[in-house]
Amino acid sequence: MYVVCNEHLDIAIEEFIDVYEQPPDIYELDKVSFTDWTSPHTCDFCDKKPKYLIV
Ligand SMILES: [Zn+2]
């Protein structure tokens, strides 16, 4: 699972496919909410605010 900003979306998708050998599902963080999970405040690849969840 990756949480990334707009800039690192492509990198995260490539990594996901490398690791899991299938395309990820991509969600916009502001359009989903998870009861048991608080979204991280920073991108996995930098310190910006994340925009996408890749699972
Ligand atoms: Zn980033």
C-alpha cells in the first residue's frame, strides 16, 4: 500500500506492479474514508500532502 502525492503517483504505481505483479487500485484520499485507518499526513516518497491511496 502506498500513499502518495500527485507527483509520485507514477513511481508508486510502478513499484506496486513490481512488487505485486498486478495493477493497483487507486483512490483519491479526499473521496474515501476509512473507519479504522487515519490517512498519513505525508507522501511515502516526499514530505508533501498525499493525494492518492494505492492498494
Ligand atoms: Zn510525493
